[in-house]
Amino acid sequence: MKLFLQPVFQALGMRVRAWQFGGVAALYWGSFALAGYVQSNAYWLLRGDPSFTGTEELELLLRGLLWLLSTPLILYLAYRAPITSFRPLRRWGRNLGLHLAVQFGLNLLITCLSYLVLYRLLGLTPGRTWGYDGVWASMLLRLTISLTTYLLLVFGYGLATVAYRNQTLQHQNVRYELANEQLKTQLAGAQLQALKMQLNPHFLFNAHHSLVGLILEHENERAIAMVTALSDLLRAVLVNGDAQLIPLREELQFVTKYLHIQKIRFQDRLHIDFAIAADTRECLFPQFLLQPLVENAMVHGIEQVIGTACLRIAAHREGEQLVVEVSDDAAAAGRRPAATGQGIGLSNTKARLEKLYHGQAQLEFVQPPTGGTVVRLRVPQNLPATLPTTTASPILVTV
């Protein structure tokens, strides 16, 4: 019994105990036996004859019991020879022929067993259903309902296996899609992390070059101050090393540490202004993205100016976008060509923006007629509706 039922219910994704299977099978065959009993009684009553005799009722009960005992075999054949799929047609025809043959054989066997048990062993008087031609008449009379019951069980099992198989495939597709999305997210995160790791050595190289210059010029106090400031900067890198998006205020704190190093280097030649709108300080901004823009202004702008130069960092909101600008005031006469973004810092900046915002962020370089360069960065913001949207006056900070 277990050998028959184990693969049958595995195809349905079910674990059924013996009593559960017996109860469902008894309910199935019992419902059809009850329908046949009511139908036969109605037939005889319409003809004016009395209802079933006790012998006929016992025969009906015995036949239902024998069909119940044959259920494991029927389900196993339904599992091995399904008829729910018409492709290929030859196999479907072969499976259908097998079921018709098995049903006819079981019907004949059950009819003969009923006849032997009731009328040979028990010696009961045959009822009306045996009045035509014995066993064959009884079998042919019940052939239609028994064939319908058999094929309904086989076809119903086949539909259940198809439904379970489709559901399993859908669940697998969902799991594959989730795993694929997770892999894409992990890959994007790894790529962004690699880009950030490329920025750190690039910045360290420039800072090391400035430090060596101070040492060669015997500016020991400034060199010590730069080493201290550089240590603070590296500590800030390690604190949020894995974060991709941070509040703008934290990014400004990091850039301020970087500018402190530049201030030690240039002293009074460098003037720094911050114009940060109050409603932008909690806006999410890519970590370590502002420093390459500031460094680009320092290398291509401030360092090219012999006298005093000013570096300005501004931020404000335009609808759902955060706009950050880094500008310098290099004289128009000595203005250098606009940066093309081919350096390591700016190339990584563009690559990170593409990975994070998928083309929704904008980075542009503008050279005003008065000189200098303005690097303007726009990043989308999806702030909760509960946050205030009132425009606050810019906060001006001078370093």
C-alpha cells in the first residue's frame, strides 16, 4: 500500500496519513454510492415497484467497499499513465486505453466477487438487478456510473498534479527572480564599494604629495598639523566606510576635514564659503562624492591662482532634487579649460552616480564669463510627505 501511495502523493506535494486517505476515499466512493442508491430508488418508485430490497442494499454496500479497496491501484495508474495532457496524442491514447481496460476488468472482478459473496457463500436471494442474465446484466447496468466514477478520479488526480506542478514552477520562478535581484543588488554594491576604494588611494596620494612638499620646505608645524588633520579624515572614512548614502550634513563634515588640510597648505591664499540651505542638511547624498568635486576645484582652479582664491560650496532644493554646487573664482584671464571628467576622481564620480541613480542624477561643468568653474550636481530625492517643505534661508559658514 505504501509503495503505491508514496509516489502518488509526492506528485501532489502532500503528506497524507493512512486514516486521512481512507476517510477521503470513503467520502468519494460513498457519495457516488449514495447517488446511485437514490437514483435506483427513484427509478423503481416511478415504475410503481417497491424500493430496494435488503439484499440489493447489501450488494450496493459491498460493491462500494470493493471500489474503495481498489483506490490505491487506481491512483497509482493515474500517476503512471496520466490522461490530462493530449501531447503526444499516441501516448494519451495508450494511457486512456489502459484505464478503460483496467476499469472494465475491475468492474467485472467486483461484480463477480459480489455475486460469489452474496449469492454463493451467503446464499441470499438475488434481487431485481440479477433478473436479466446474472452477472453480465448487473455489470452492464452499472458500467456507466462506474466508468464515470473511475475516469473522474483519474482525471481529477491528473488536474491536481498539473496544478501543483504549475504552482511549484511559479514559486521557483519567484525564488529565482528574488535571487537574481539579490545578486544584482550585491553586484551593484560591490561595484560601488570598489569605486569608493579607488577614491581613497587617489586622495591619499594627493595628500601625501602635499605633506612631502611641506616637509621639503621645512614647514614642520604645518606638516604636523596636516598629519593630525589627515588622521581625523581617515578616521571619518573608517566610521561610515560601508554606507552608500548618508545625510548631506555628514558629507559636509567630511569635506570640512578635507578642506582643513587644504587650509593648512594654502593658509591665507584660500578662502572657503558654505551656503547650505537648512532644508537640505538631512537630504541623502552619496558618501565621499563631494570630496572629488572639491579636490577637482582645488587642483584645476585654486592651485592655478597666484593670489587669493575663493572656493564656494552651496546646496539648495529644487522640487524633488537636491542641487549641490562647487565653484571657484579663478580669474577670467587665467581661466583653465573646463574639466572633462577624465581623471580618476571625476570618472568614479560619474560611475557612482550612474550606479546609484540610473541616469536620474546630473553632473555638469559651467564656466561663467567672469571666470572660474561651477560644478553643479543634481541628485533626486524621495522625501516622506510628512517632512516640512518650507524654504529656509541659507546658512553661510566661512572657514
